[in-house]
Amino acid sequence: MQVTATEADFPSGPWAGFYQQKGRAFPQHLELTFAGGVVRGGGWDDLGEFAIKGCYELDTREVRWTKRYESGRVVQFRGFREGEGIWGTWNGPDVERAGFHI
């Protein structure tokens, strides 16, 4: 049975983790603000700096966001708050689906 999350399960501040692509894991560093169902922020990874804009739902623990790089590249993330972080998948122009964790 899944337990509904609380706002405390989505702490604002620094998050770190990785995204996967072609069998490799690449580090990513994010600064996220979670408030009232909206997630915003930014960060950097091996491709450069990016902005984050999306939403989250306490009842399903689901998080969705768009990662928009300064270069114009846009990728979509969908994950779930579980245990020690947020696990999920992402896709973009040249990637159909790959994993991530923060």
C-alpha cells in the first residue's frame, strides 16, 4: 500500500544524482524549490547549465519536469519520490527513454 507523501517529502534545496544514457551514468546537480505542487529550479551537468520547471503530486508521489538547457535543448523527466530520492525516466530529442535518480 502506497502512503501519501507530505510536503516534507519534497524538501527544497540542493539535490544531486545522475542521469543515464547509452549505458553510462552522468552526474547532475540541482537546486530545487518545491511549493504548492510546483517544482522550479536549475542546475548543471556535463551538457551545461539548465532550468527546471514542473509539478509534483503528494497523493501519487509523482514528479514531472522539463529540463531546459541554455543551448535550447529540452528534455522531459518523470519520476516518483521513493526512499532516498526521486527515481524515474527521462526522454529527449535523441533519447527515447533512459533512467535517472536524484
